Amino acid sequence: MEWITDPAELGARLRGVLRVGLDTEFIRERTWWPQLALVQVAIQRVDSVHDILLIDPLVPGMCDALRPLLADTSVLKVMHSASEDLVALKHACGVVPEPLFDTQIAAALGGIGAGIGYQRLVQETLGVALEKGETRSDWLRRPLSPSQLKYAAEDVEHLFELHDALAQRLDDLGRRAWLEEDAARLVANAQRDELEPWPHLGLRSAQHLDADAQVRLLRVLRWRDAYARDNDRPRTWILESEFAATLARTPPTDLPSLQSQLDAQPKAPRKLAAAIWAALQTPLADEGNAPSVRSEETDKHALRKLQQAVAARSAELGLPDGVLASRRWLEPLLDGKDWPGPLAGWRRDQLEPALSPLLPPTGGRSNPSV
């Protein structure tokens, strides 16, 4: 384990690499973007020498020195639960590391468990018990403590062993291509760095809004998320979701009435009244295509039948619950829409024979002639 603070030294140490185990520590409490605080890299070289480098990204030039390795598609990146790490590295280094082998995804596809944590996976797969004492550390402080450094190094120390065990398991099951597809989608999502197009769908209280109110909620949440990202602030610091739902349910009649509502809320963004008013009043180009938030009773029977079919197929494949399809992925199929991105590829191949008889006539594969 070595603490690296010299970009030139880092560049020299990253030559001749076969594969890397990669992890990051970041802070995201007061910002939209993750603040990259530490990069841990386990290195396997062509000469079989293994190193663990703890890289200080706060040093000027360090991210520039790290970028070529992240961009080198000949070097496999082994990570665990990589989605937020990919965003942190993209923001700090300007590149998303690929190709990716995510050990959390591999564990799910291998039937070990869905969303399993690194410590538990190491324990169950390798029989090694890791400490958890630094999970809430301030990783931006300097110097880092010996216990922080030890914890950080352990986060990549076992990634190669996990990769080898899980890759063999997936190969035995014939599922390596599943992992590659899911990992590629994760990388592509980080590269696109797009805002959630339908943020109203994630708000439980939105199911109680009528169609017009859902559109208003979509407008104001789209504005909120874009403003938060552009100003690098947490979205809830700009406008809390439940207050946005209140504005959508009972919209103000004019700007002064909106200002009065904001003034009555302790955490409301009083200075942004004009921008919020404009968001509520301005139609979105694609709002006519917005999916409606389903109430718990809407198509409850049909959705349950889809979920039961998914559960049955998951059991046949030995997959944990939630890996094949979530409720949110299934709902568009009930509207007769084509299979959404996460359900495309291998998931569609596994599910379509069982789900197609349960779907509306307009669902299923798109007409290739269109």
C-alpha cells in the first residue's frame, strides 16, 4: 500500500498494467457532483507484481495522470457497486473507466445476492472478514489516518480474487455476456450523464395527483434538477420534492401568490420564485409523452400477474428477487410500450415468452419495418 501524491510518479507506476481493481471515496453531502477525495487502485502488472496505490486526487495534475489508465480499454477495471464511482471519476477526470467488471452485478447474476455489499461478498466468497469502521469518514481531510488508509486499501485488495471466482461462476452458468451487457449499460449511463427524464415517477405522493397536476410536477422537478446540477447543489436544497408536489396539486394563481407560499415555508427557495413560476407555466416539448404515475390500484391485478411471472422465471434461473425486473420496469409494458432499456437484451430474452401473453396487444417487439 503506497500513498501517491506525485502525478509524475503515478504515471510511471501505471505502465505495464494488465488489470486494475478500482474504488473511490467521495463526499456528496453539499454538492450535486461527488467530490472525489481518494482513488484506490490495485494493480496487476505484466510482470505479475501486485501493488495497491492510494491516490490523492486533491493534488493538482493527479486526475490528468490517472486519465490514461481509465481510458485504456485494454485494461479491465474491476469495481464493486460502481455506479456512483463512475460519476465521480467522470466529473473529476473527464472519462468513465471501461471495460468494467462490477462484482456486485456479477454476484447478483451468479445467484449469490442482489445489492450485496463488498464486505459481505468478500466474507461469503473468500472467507475474509473486513472491518467497517471508516464508512462515515471525512475523506477530504488531510492527512488521512492510518485506519482510513487501511480501510481504503482493503476496498480494492480482494477485487481480483472476487473477479476470478465470480467470472468462473458466470462462465459455468453461461452468463458472462449478461454481466458484460449490464456493465456496459452502467458505463453508458455514466457517459451520457443525463438527468432523469421522468422524475415525477419516483415520487410516491404523485400517484394522488390528477393528470394536469402530474404534468406540473414534471415541469417543476425537471427545472429543479437542472438548476441543482448547474449550480452544484443537492436537489433538496433547491426545492424539496413534497413541496413541489404541493405546488403541482394546488398551483398558485400568480407570482405574488407563489411568493407568499414560499415565504411561509422555512426551507423554501424564496429568491427563486420567478424561476419556479416560469417552470410551472412553461410547457415541456415532450410532456405529452410523459408516463403517468400509477396509483397502487391501477392495473394492480395485471401488474401482479407480471410480477408473479417474473418471480417464477427468477426462481427457475436461481436469480435473487429484483434482478430480472423491477415494478418500474414492468409498468411501461402495461401501457403497450416497447420494452424499456433495462429490460432489453438478455432480460427480454428470458422474460418475453412468459410475459408476452400477459401484455396488451400493442406491447412486445417493435415492428422492424417502422
